[in-house]
Amino acid sequence: MQRLSKISGHLSADRKLSSTLKVSGSKEHKVGILTAGGLAPCLSSAVGGLIERYTEIDPDIEIFCYRYGYQGLLIGDSFKVNWEMRRNAHLLQNYGGSPIGNSRVKLKNVEDCVKRKLVKPGQSPEDVACERLVKDGITILHTIGGDDTNTTAAGLASRLAKRGIKIQVLGLPKTVDNDVYPVAQSLGADTAAHQGAMFFESIVNESTANPRMLIVHEVMGRHCGWLTVATAEAYRKRLKKADMLNEMGVTAIKRDVHAIYIPEMPINLTGEAARLKAIIDEIGNVNVFISEGAAKDIIIAQKEAKGEKLPRDAFGHVKLDKVNAGQWIADQLKKLIGAEKTLVQKSGYRARSSPANTFDRNLIKSCVTYAVEAAFRGESGLVGHDDQDFKLKALDFKRVKGGKPFDTGSRSFRRMMFEIGQPVARSW
């Protein structure tokens, strides 16, 4: 991916950030850490990195971790990082998930917070969260999450500032979708793409289990197709390096990706059916990659027209496991291309819960180092590489929002689509 290559060039420079800080007054600081939203392959690494960096600077700085994100902040569920945890924080690099737990809690959704008994009726979740930060004496808050997690923390700091209470908020961008403005590369997204690629390396063997097999690989991505495209690119790079045995039917064309469907592109079922039928007629199978959010509006409308009530999360989003874009496209294509059998597989849980790979560990280390040093400089913001100049900085929270679409005009994407023979509408 073009975005990745630009960032890679900055990693070595970012690691040269000063390791010596003037920490006068550091005794007055108390650090809070929370992770929130869905999982991504960066949470454990980032939490461990923050603990390590603060311990390197001053092992006497108190660090508190809130369990299960904003839920822990609301109900006062936290723990102090002791010396044993500090000494072994490096071990968190080996694990996926979050050692302190995640949850999907939206502070502005008062009704949901009351229903889950996180606040009492009549209480404001934002006020309760602010009071907890004040009571705990937190002066630096690190939030590891997506756009909502981080802008929510900035909002809490703003509310406290009106009361003359200052808290530094240094967020870290976590999302496998890689769709946060203005961050060039979110933490964990690269790992998720490569894990999805390895997942499909096994699943593709199912194409030999039945004649005229249609395999659909559903990849995470509600609004953005970046992860689906990155997964396909990573998979195809691995495929090109593999040794084939064409004489016995072990060929690259049978294992290749034959179609990619993402939210940013409409699906022309008629045209795609004709193209894919020609492929299955020739080689006996078809492999499709689809984002979980592709064609979601059409699918949701169809389900609701039949009277189905689709559950929604605290943010008001329809739960995508009930949308099932992968199964929908399989059902649409099966008859149209004459597939005898279909198989739909989702790589999401493997992709999002894996430990960070080398690229992401380096990216996380750069961001964590910058975040800690920026906190002592009195800065606040979302720490990441600015997608305008690809420099690492504490990005103004006013610029932070979700929903960044994948660029379907990128050269690498159009090259891949040309190679697999799938038409792409012009974006210029």
C-alpha cells in the first residue's frame, strides 16, 4: 500500500526521538490508560509500551489502568501498575487483545449507560467520568481507540478545563479499518491485513473440496474497504512467491482473488456474474473478497422490508454479524454463475485479535514514545502520522473523525484490479 511505504520511511527517524527529558514536576503527574472499542492488533503492545516508556523516564510516576475502557472510568474499576507489572510489561508485545479489557460504551448515550447500570438515572455519564478522573488525580490520560474513543477523551478534558482543571490527553489511533482522519496509518491495521491473508491461504484449499466451488472471504470494514484491499494485496504477494505444481492443478489462477467488493464501490451484479461465470467455467472455482460493510444499505433495506428487526450497538450501528454481506453475495452469485457449492468464511476475529507484527510494533513504539514525551511537553492530541505530510505529531482533536474512505484511485489498487480482470469506475 502506498500509505504504508511512505510511513515506513519515517519509522527509523521517529525512533531517534529524544530519550532524555526534563521531567521536573513529573512527581505531580498521574497517568491513566484505557483501551476502548473493538479489538485491534496493537492494544497489548501499546499498553506495554506506555508502561515501559514511563518507567524508563521515572519509575515513580503512578500509572492507573481502567478496566474495560469507559466502563471502568464510569464505575471506578481500575488498578495501579505495580513494580512487577512494570518489570514484565515487555511481555505484552507477545499478545493480542487488550490486557486491561475493552468495551463499547458511548458516554453520550445516556439511556444505554443507565440500562447497563454504569450510571444512575439522572446522572450525566460525561460528568461521572470527569469526576472519576478528578478523584483519581489523573493528569495525563492515554486513550487507545478509534475516533470516538479519542474525541470523547478530548471532550472530557475540555469540560474539566472549564472548571480550571487541566488534563493532558494523548490518544493513540486504533482501528483495523484504517479509516481515521487525519491519520495516515492506524495501529494494528497492517497486522490485521497480513493475518487475513494467512487465514485465506488455508481457506482457499477448500476450492478442491467440490466442483464449481464459490468461496467468499468476508473481511472487516463497515464504511472503509482499506482492510479488504490490503488483505487481498498481502495475500497475492504471498501467492506470487509460492511454488506451484501446474501439472497437477496446483495453479496460481485457481488460488488467486477473482473479485473484490468494498463499500466505496457499487456492485454490478449482472456484469460481475458474467465475468465470474466465465472464470468458474474455465478453472472450476471462484474466490471473492468482500468487506463486511459492502452493499450494507441494500442488505439492511431488504431485511427490514421483510420485517426483520436488526440489533444495533451503543453507537446506533446495525450489528454487521446480522447483515452478513458475505452470505448475501454468495446467495446472489451462486445461481448466476452456476456454483455447485458455496463457502463463506470470516477472518475478522483472527485478524483483530492477533499480536502486532514487526511493522506495527515499530509504528507503535514510535507513537508511544512520542505520546509520552508530548505529554511532558504539555501537549494534547491524537498521536500519529499526519496524512498531509506523513510526519509524526500530536494531531489536533478538532481534525479527528472517522469514516475516511479507501482511495479507489490509488495506483496499487487499480493495478491489482487490472490484474484480476475486474472493472473499476474512474474516480477522476
